[in-house]
Amino acid sequence: MAGTPTRASEIRDWLQALIVVAGVAGGFYQFVFREMLLPAAAPINLSTEVTVREAGFRSSRGAERNEQYGAIELTITAKNPSSRDIYLLANCWYVQGLTNTLKNRSVEAFTSTVTDRINKRQTVDEGAYYEIKKVSLVAAGGAFIQDQILHPSESVSASFVFYVPQDVYDALYVHVELPTTAVANSAEVEWKVTAADGCVETAYRIRDGVRGEPIEDGYKAYLDPAIKYQSASSSKELSLWTREPPAAVTEISRRTR
């Protein structure tokens, strides 16, 4: 009977030790899970915001109207709403001038064309009374030139001003491409700017610091935990039509009052 307290004390000490070990293991697991495993499995995302506006026109005495230029301001903002760091790769934006041609067609022909293009995921660039054509490349450049790391909830912004002649285009088409990865030094992007297609992207894997094979399947590259590649894109159009009515219409309105 004399050894019973000692035995109970040993059991109590073992239980306390087990509780401490379990607490440490649980804390370590939660730390690894929350700080390492969970963020590594979290999806990455990049939201973009593109703003295009007319900034003004240059007045030149004696110059014809089509020899004057309008200033257009482009602002590009990228934000990381995910819980992981995102690495911005080489990126590109371009602007194409659009012209509007009047083209009267039947409603049946128009709806048939629109239905076909929507189902083929093609751009609808015409209506029942008009057709839009991309005439030429107006401006292009890189949105964020320096290497950028966007931490969770962090954003970066850049603004550019470019110029277009008056009375040449009916509207402007602006497109921005921002490729990213969630793994540092896992990919790089090379761009080619063409008059017809704007910015044309070719992405490559980086293996041991050396450019590897091209990334041909973006979805597989996004699912691959070794690279987590994706490209966020955004497009905007800006009408260049003035809000003032034509002089002839104004004169008729005055006469009918």
C-alpha cells in the first residue's frame, strides 16, 4: 500500500506529459496547416480595373480639325484579392482605333449572326444598322515595367496618356493582359506587338533558372502547384463621338421654334 501514491503520481505525470505533447503537436499542426498547407492550396486571383477617358484636345491655330489631336488617359489597376502572394510577369496593353460603318440588314440576318458568334465565343462587332472594324494600332506598352509582388489585398496602379487624331476613329478598343504566377521564378512571358492582333503572348516555364518549354495549356499550368500560372485580361471601349448635335440639326431646330 505504501507504493500506491507513488504509482498514482507517476500516472499523473505521464498524463500531464501526454497533454503537453498533444497540445504542442496540435499547435504545430494548426500552424503548418494555416500558415503553409492552407495558403499553398488556396486559389490565386488577380482583379483588374481599366479606366479610359478623354483628357482634352490640343488647340492649334490655323490647323484643320483632322490635324488636331485628342489626349486619352488610360489607368490600369491590379489588385490581389487572394490569400497568397502573386508575382506579376511581363505584361502588355494596346489600343486599336475603331470605325463605324452604317449597314442596314434584316433583323433575322442580324440575330442569326449574333447567335452564331456567341455560341462560338467570338466577338460581336456589329449590329442591325452598323458594322465596326478595327482599323489600326493606336498605342501599346507595358502596364507594370518593374518586377512586382502583390501581397494579399495589395494593389498597384499605373496611368498613361496617348494621343489620337480627331475625326479619324469612332471609338477606341483598349485591351490589357496581366499574366501572373503564385510561384516565384517559375515562368516568364515574351510579347510580340502586331498591328492586327495587338499584344500576342508566349509564356514559358522556367526550370532551374533556364527557360523551358512553352506553356500551351493555360488551364493545366494554373492547376500545376509548381507554377500556378494564369493571365487576367480586361477590355474597354471608348466612344470618340462628341455630344454636340451637328450644325445642320441645330439650325433646323432653331428654325422650327
